[in-house]
Amino acid sequence: MKNVLLVLSLFCVFVSWSQNYQSAESVEYDAANDRWLVANGARMIVDDGEGNLSFFGTGNATHGTEVLGNTVFTIASNRIKGYDLTSELLVMDLQIPGVGFLNGMSNDGGNTLYVTDFSAGKIFSVDVSNLGSPTFVEIVSSTGDTPNGILYDGSNNRLLYVTWGSNAKIKAVDLGTFMISTILDTGLTNLDGIVKNSVNQYFVSSWAPARITQYNSDFTLNGIVDTPALNSPADIGIAEEVIIGIPMGDSVIFVTYVVLGVDDVASNPLQYVVSSNPINDASFIQFNLHEVTDVSLTIYDSAGKLVSVLLEEENASGRHTVLLAGLDLSSGLYFSTLQTRNGNYTEKLVVK
């Protein structure tokens, strides 16, 4: 029987125009127009996902962004603004008195936004049914922590938010009682963003280690993107169930999930994959660990000389991905070797 293996590819966005990334904090996918909208300090930037950038009108977005209907809502220096997606004109401007640091934002797919106040530990709901006269309610007056990225999780009638600091947590707010509970002590530091796909898999960005962690619907670990390409990943977004946009200050990268056929997983129990090959800046190595184990991932040239050490550390169980961008290898044949306590695996790498 044919099995399937979920793998992912990443590519970096590089720009050279005046519309460049300097303070990319949040990304949101605009499905109607097939584009990404990025909060980037003083101006909101449109990214087509292929490195082409432009300004979104005069839109201002410093932190959270949310597309709801034909409006993109942004957090802009502690104000909540709305811009028409077609005209790119300002259609809503709301100031909530006494806030500390508005940061994360989500929506319920109807008329309600949910916004976190990072420094004051509050959560607000905002009714945007009348853009000319929006209203707000403080639904959580004190979380007792630093609520950062937030996600409306309607299938479970709750909000999920992630916290800052060491051993950061994933927490839930019951939308019936507004009581807070801890879903998971992650052991990670500085959680920033959280998104979900249609099969209730959750993705969380962390600063230390700098990675994207994938959880199952019950928040058991499912996979990890842990590579040198990630640096302080901020408030992530998701598109078409298969692409994750990751803002990182002066750059944005995109993670694309692709289902590949695997005819004989028994011969490759760690599901060790190199794609694509010949390698380029979008190539990656992926493997799946069934337990916590020491991992050595190295590259040798055709003469057997060690040319690069990609990983040399203990790794958690789950799926791991390592970017091959920036290796700067001369043309030729190389070998990538994965060593764990459960066996050694080697794959050819071709550099043209």
C-alpha cells in the first residue's frame, strides 16, 4: 500500500526596492487577491510570495493584521485601523483608551476581532459590523501574563493565545465563561504567533529556539522547522492550508507543505528526504525522529572530506527540516549523512 509523507519546502524573499522589509511583524493572506499583507512599521507592504513587493496604499500596520470580508484590519501604534481591500483607503480608525501595547489580532469570520494587549495583559473583542462606529469590550481584564499572538478557535469555542518569556505557554480563553486555562507549557522561549489549518493542526513560532513547531489537535508534538534561516520569527500567517508566511524583521519567508508519495517507508524509517536535487536555495533536508535522540547531520564532498555540519545536537521527536540555502558549495557531487542512535542514512547531493 502506498503511504504518504508530508514534507515542506521553504524559500526566502529578497528585495532591493524602497518597499523593503525593515520591521516585518505580522503577515496575513488575502485570499481574494492572492497576496500577502505584511505589517512593516510605518507602512503596510503587499508581497506576492515571489519577492515582488509594493506598498498597500498609505496603510499603516505595526503589528497584528487580519483580513475579514473586504477589509484588512491592522494594529497601528495602538490604534486599530481598517482598510478597504479594493480601494486601499482607510475605512475604520479605533482608539481604545488606556491600552499598553496592542499586539496580536484574530477574527471569528463574522463581525468580531480579538486583540491582545501585551503589556497590560488584557484581551479585547471589537465589533466591526459598523466600520464607521466600531465598539469594543474588555473580555479579559488580566491574563496574568504577556498575551502575544492570538487565534480564534471556533470549533472549540475558545481563543488560543501564546505568551512571552521562558517556558512560554499556549493558553485558552473559554468564550462562554472567559475563563483562562493552560493548554501547554511548551518549554520554548518567547512565543510570538499561532495559526491553525483546516484539520486542526496548530503552528507556533518561537524565538528560542528560533523555529516553527507543529502540534496535533491535542497539542502533542507533530513536527519542527528548525534551521539557520529562521531568526526571531514573529506573527505568522497561513494561506490555502499549505503555506505559512513567517515575518522576521528584515525578511519574510514562506513554508510550503507538499504531499509526496513514499512507496516503501520500511526501507527509510526516519523518512529521510532531500528535495529538490540538484539543490538550490529552496532545497531542504527533512527527517522524522520517533524519540529524543542525538543527531548529526553533515555534508561530505566526493573525496570524503567534511565540508559542512548542519546539526550536531540532541533533537526532539517529530519532523525536522533543515534548509540548504546559503551553503555556497562548488559544482559537484556531495553526500549528506544523517546519524542517530537508530541508524545512519546517506543521500547524494548534486550542485550544478
